[in-house]
Amino acid sequence: EAVPFFTAAMLIPLLTVMLQIPSDPATDTPLGAKEAASAVFAHFFNDTSMLIVGGFTISAAFAKCQFELQIANFIQQRFGRRPRLFLLALMSLCFFLSMWVSNVTAPLLLLGVVLPILRDLPQDCNFIKAALLVLAFSGNLGGMPTPIASPQNAIAIGDASKFGYDISFAEWMEATLPFCVVGLLVCWGYVCLVFRDLGIEEVPEIVYERHPYGKSHFVVVGVTLATVGLWCTLTLTEDVFGSLGIVAIFPLLCFFSLGILGKRDFNNFSWNLIFLINGGNVLGYAIDNSELLQLFVDSIKDQLSELGEWPLLIVLCAILLLVTTFVSHSVSAIIIIPVVIQLAESSGHNVQVLVVACTLMCSSSMALPMTSFPNMNSLLATDDHQNNYLSVKHYVMYGLPFSIILLTLMAAWGLVLPLIFG
């Protein structure tokens, strides 16, 4: 934290090229500086980056129409007198939305909902820290239950299919949703335990000037619902749109072309967050291209092949929890899931059981903010004076113990998974 996070992220492309990390896959020799720079920038702004810009656009349109104030006011009126129930309602909403519109878009939209409440509280109020942490934790948990909720799920299902082990949408949800719901409730109890004094008796009421609904309100609702619908049904329209990021262009075109948003709104997007994500994209490419993670996995593969199914599941999940503390969840899945499948096959274990368990653990790392978007989204939330509410130490203090709790839950759930995929 000696320099701004996005500044540190900008060092990654520079060092990746200068240290000659990118290599030619055919010859395994380092690329020249010109070719390396082209490869780095090809990974700098990717599908996830565009998805975030789309989320910013919808969030800005909601702010123009005061939808985020209305949603925040709705939750406050029903749960405001009981702050802990307010946290549970916020977590449940983030969890549910993350399941269907990805755990990139949902935390981003809900941060816009909760910030008007948090900015009425003192900077050091524990309720602020609790609200932002549960938003991050529930976003990570919401990225587990459906194949479309996060990239690592789609990566795992695709890798399993390549090896001849198909996991359907329904099977994935059956194997993951109970674990996630229990994890969500445990998360709520854990946060209530560590923040026994939230610093408030009631959630502050939101006071704002209500404006009558006009055409722009209906356009924003219609375009948002259409975009969310396309995100949810991408498996049916993938041949047309290709990716979630391409769909995310739709609200940009509509809102800016119709004058609902303007150039000032575009300039006000949190570009520091986007550049932080982009630096993480390049870091993932560098780790993958350097084969550093592959070397680590290969070094332990022989020792793991002799373990039974349940001990192997626990060891693999613990390794993934460690790796994904420092490497992005999706990059870890790209490297490790194929190895998990090969280990399961060579040992005669149930492939689907190990793939599902390991993929869930890819999303369970919350000890550092840089490895998932929900973590970073909460980290970069600021007050009216642009001061961050959270720092890295809060993730170490509260995220690390919760990650270990999820590992313990997975050890128990690992005894149930064979019954589902038996």
C-alpha cells in the first residue's frame, strides 16, 4: 500500500516485457520485446474488463434514475432497525444476483446501493467494514452455484468435458448450492461474531428528493433487463455474441447514444479499478506463460497420486486455497483443474467430485483482495473525500479465517459429493 493499487498494477506489464517472460509456445524461447509487448497488451483489456465497464454503465444509469437510492431505502425500511438483518439481506441479494449475472456485475451494482448509506456514517464505524466485507464474501460465494456465475466454473466444466466427464447445469447446482447456502449463513454468523459492536443501533434512513418516472426510467429498466437476460442465456446465444463482454457493450451503446448518460459520466467511471483488474490480467498471463504454477503442480503430483479420494480432496483444496491467495481464481483453475482430472483418473477416483470441490475452493480465497473482483470492488470503495474504507489488513484479519472455515466446510461436503455423482 506504499503506492496506489492501480499504480502497482501498471508495473506488471512493464516488468513482464522487460524481464522477457512471454515465450513462443512452439519453440519455448523468449519473445522479442516488440512481440512480447503485443502479447501483453492482447491480455491487458479482456472480457472481464469490458464486463466491468458494462457494470459501471448500468450502475451510472441507475444513479441517474435514483434506482440505487430507492433499493437502498427499500432495504433500510424493512431491516434498518436491525443492522445484522440488514447485512443478511445485503448478502442474500448479492449472492442471488451473482449466481445469475456474474459475481463481477452484482457486487458492482450493489456497492452503488450500499454506499449512500455508508457515507452517512463515521469513517471508523464497524458497520461500514462489516457491510463491505459481506459484500465481497457473498459475491465470492455467489460465484460458485451456477456455471455462468464466474469464469472458473465454466473453465472447470469445459475441462471435464474435454476428458469425457460431462457435468450438466442442474448437476452443478445440485453439487454446489447447498454448500454455498450453508457458507453464506456461516459467513453472516462469522461477521456478526467478529463485529459484535457494529457501532450503530439503526441503519441511517436515506433522505432524497424523489423525481417522477419518465421515459428514461423505463429505457434504463428495459435495457438492463435485456442485458441481464442475454448474460443469463449466453449458452444459447454464444454463437452470436461470443462472450459476456460483448453483451456488456449493449448498455453502453443505448445509454450514451440516447443521452441518458454523458461524457462526464463516462469520465467518472472508476478507471483505477479497471486498470487494477487489467494489471491482474497480465499477471495471470505471465504466471501461465512462465509455467511457474505448472512446475509447482508437477513437483507434487507424484506424492498426491497415492492418496485416497477424500484425503486427496482435502489436500488439493488446501493447495488451491494457498495458490488462489496470490494468483487469480480463474488463472488457478486454468492451470490446476486439468491436473486434478489427470490425478483423479490415474488414481481411480471420481473425477466430478474432485473437479467440483477444487473449483469451489478456487472461489473461496479471501485473504487478499487482488485475486477476485468482489474483493477488489469492496477494497476500492471510498468515502466522500476519496479515502478507502478498507485496507489489505482487513482481508488478512477477517478474510483469511473465513477462507479456512470454508476449507473445513468443504472437507465435510467432500463426504456428500460422492453421493451426488455416484
